[in-house]
Amino acid sequence: MAFNVIKPGILALVQDLGRHGYQHLGVTTGGPMDELAFRWANALLDNNENAAQIEITFGMLTLEAQAATSIALTGADLGATLNGCTIYPWQTYAVKKGDVLSFKQANYGLRAYLAVKGGLQVAPVLGSCATVLREKLGGVRGNGEKLQQGDIIPYQATHTHRSRSVPRLAIPDYTSLDIPLVMGYQSNYFSGLDRANFFGSEFKITPQSDRMGYRLNGRPILSNQQGIVSEGIAYGAVQIPNDGQPIVLLRDRQTIGGYPKMGCVTGFGGGLLAQKKPGDSLRFQSVSIDQAEQKRHLDLARIAQWR
């Protein structure tokens, strides 16, 4: 009663909603890069919202089911097939013993989420099975490794299946260039011109981007502070180092940092950003805390109402 990993792909990780309550010890949260897609995958199967899934980045993953179950796919379209037949994200599928599930390359987006009925049965480390490679925590073996060929990922078998799909209005537009950001108190460290350049320019995602943070390249944004006293780092914080090129800190971020910050991208904005690849462009869109909270409440309310 498990998935057998035939091909591990480029980067496939077991994730839940993250490891909370340990940042004071220097342990980051981890968790899904696209939280909304993760939550919808569990909702489609009536799973607990924190049930473990596989986050598939770039694709090239092949799994063989060793027992019948029901699965849900959300997030990016990575050219998934079930026994050679094309399947699409944002809906559920029945899987039988011996079925082969494969992911190719991205048609759109970057990260897909594979949930199984009842969740993957992976032992937690510090209260979570979220995989953080840098900290060697979580995952199938608890040591932070990505999925490897021959790995066995247990789940509870079921012959019950319901065909379901996410309402079209609830599916994010991964082609959008606009990433919502709430300005922080350190935005005063930047001149009015630099703030205008920050929101009026397009930035490109560099190849030096990963789950820890996205490094951007564009018109330099200069601060009148060369550095600050190191402080705690929130999810989505946009640091501006001395070269003026923004860094958006994401799920596997360090817990403290000492560069001035323009603000934080929202949870929804971070999910949109996580679906972009190196070379893609983006713009920052200033939103208020109220607007960000309203958007999050709307997304969560949609899921709760749908459930």
C-alpha cells in the first residue's frame, strides 16, 4: 500500500503545511511553496488540511501504485499521465494497483501537488514531515532528502473514489506578472524614487533561485542603510542587499537576516511567485494589510464552503 518511486524526477519533496514553533532555534518552517494549491489538493479528497503530499518541481517523476487509491492533482501542469493517458491538474483521479503515474515537463507553472486519499503515511520530525534539504529534516526517511529511485511512500488503500474538480474561479492565474506585496516599516529606508522604481519596474527571476529564496534581477533599488541589526525573517520578506537586487525569502528561508526590507509578499503572492521559473518576469503590486487579509480569507472561505 504505497507508491514506488520509479524515477525520482528533478526535485520531488514530501510536504505538509510546515514545521512551526521552532524558528527561535533557527529551524525554518518549510512547507508547500504554493500553499493554495496544496490546500485544494487535500480538500478535493476530504483530507485533513495538513495531510502530507508530494510537491513536484519541474517534473520527470514516475510512480507506480501498489494499491488502489484516489489522488488529486493541483498546481502546475507538468504533463502528467496515468498509464500513458494525459491527466490534468485541479481534479481527482482513481488509481488501481499497478497503475503508473508520470510527470514530464511543465506546460505552465513550475510546481505540482500530488495528494492521496488519507494523506501519505510519513513519520513527522519535530511535528512535521515537511522536507527541508538544507536542514536535513523531514521527508520519507526523516533526513531531509528529496525522493530517490526505489523509495516506498506508504498510504492507506481505498477503493472509494469521487470525481471532483476545483471551481474555475478558484484556480490561480499563474501567468500573472503581478505579485502582491505589503510594504513594511523599513520601506522608509528607501527614497521615494527607489520605491517608485521598485513598483514600476519588471524584474527577472535568476537561476540562483530555490525554495529558500528567489533572487531577482532588474533596475537596482538602493537603500540609505547599508545594513541593519539582524532580526527575524517573515515569510515573503523582500530583502534589498547592497547590490540593489531584491531577494524574496520563501518557505526554506533563514530565520534571521540583516538587510533592509521593502515589505513582504502575501501568502497568495508567494504561491504565484513559486510557480515562476528562472527567466520569467514579475512586477510587485502594493496592497494593504486589509486587502491581503481579505484575499486570504476569501481563498480559505472558498475551500471551506466547497468542503
